[in-house]
Amino acid sequence: MIRKIIVIILAVIFMIPIFWTVLSSFKTLGEIYQYPPTIFPKDFSLEGYINIFKNMDFMRYLWNTLFVAIISTIFTVILCLTIGYSLAKGSFKGRNLLSNTIMLTLFITTQITMVPLFVIIRKLGLMNSLWGLIIPAIFTPTGTFAAVQYMKDIPNEFLESAKIDGATEFQIFNRIVVPLSKPLIAALSIFSFTWRWNDFILPLIVINESKFYTIQLALSSLQGQYGVAWNEVLALAVLSIIPTLIIFLLFQNLFMKGLMGGGLKY
């Protein structure tokens, strides 16, 4: 009982910033700057949301962000599953070296790779291109490591039985490994989509033209020379939360199974 009370209290505390953001997005700019600040809007206003659609090309930024997040997530999941299966169940020369190399990359921070990444993207001609945001984000050592650990729990008997029945490696991967990896796929999809959706650093160094802006760059562009229209910033922040919330709701059952089950259930 005490644990439940503590969990509820912590949940309320963590939700306070989100509630405040949503409620404040419906305030007028004058009310946001009012002191002392109010929690609930005195005059319910859609001024921030209207200005977002009136003053900026919101639908273009939404499409850019969705395109980058969805395509990156699809390729990331496919790459993590194939590499994870190869390293977990394959028997080829250099497997341990490759696996250890991927693990070592977990200790390399984003800041260290930023300059060489910028040089490579520029030499490939991907500056001011949405593919310049997608291609560098496809491979994630964290997701690959998680896939390897997950697939080690798949019993070898399943795979050997399929081989005896004449199944090819692709058929084994497609008909046995992928269906058994649904919780892993859900977790990878949520984390990858959220990561790409909220990423600010990579778009900042790759994108200079406003027509390629993602929502995170559009948020930063609301910083004015003489002040910030916080009602517009908060309205755009609320709108940017909705897609990630939808993704989580779609995959939450599989995601929770993966977390609570700690692996596979046979």
C-alpha cells in the first residue's frame, strides 16, 4: 500500500510540468507573463495554436519530422534485428570482435562524433537534406546490443528444427525470429521514434534552410530578438508531444510485455 502511495505521489510530481505546459498553452501571452503566475487559464485562449498555424509552415515541419522519425525507425529496427540475429546465432569468423566493437561504441558520446559526422555528411552531399538526418541515425549500438541479448534467449532447438525441415536462413529469420521478437520490435520502435522525433543536435548541424526544419528546430526559431511568445512555444510543444504519445499507446502492450517479461514466454 505504501509503495502504491509513493508511486502515485511520484507520478503526480512528474506529471506537473506536463499539466502546466498543456494548461499554459491555452493562456494569452499577457496571462503567461502575469505575476503571480496562475495554474489554470483565466480566459481560455487558442491564440498560441492559431498563431502557430498562421505564422509558420507547421504542416511542412510536421511532415519533415514524421518522415525522418518513421523512416529512421523502420531502418533502425530492421538493422538491429538482422545484426542482432547474426551476432547472437551466427557462427562466422570475427563475430566476437564485431560484437565487442559494437559494445565499445556504447561508451562514445555524441559530442565526440559530432565533428567527423558533420564532415562525412557534407562530403556525401547530404547537407540540407532529410536523408542527412536519417542515414546517420539508422545504426544504434544500444539497439543492436539489446537485440543481441534478446535473441540469445531464443532456444536453438527452434532454429535447428526449422533447418531440419529445410527452411532457409531467411525463412527462419522471417517466420520464427521476427514473430518471437515483437516485444523487442515494440521497444526499439518507441525508443527510436522518440529519439529521432526529439533530436535537436543533428538537425541543428545538418539543416540551415527553413523548408527542411524539423519541429524541434522550429521551436528554437520562435526565440525572438526582443522576447519569446511563450504561448506559441508551449502550443507547439504540446502539438509535438501528440505523435510520440500515439506511438506509445499503439505499442504499449508489447512494450510492457517486453519490460515485465524480461524476454520471451514459451
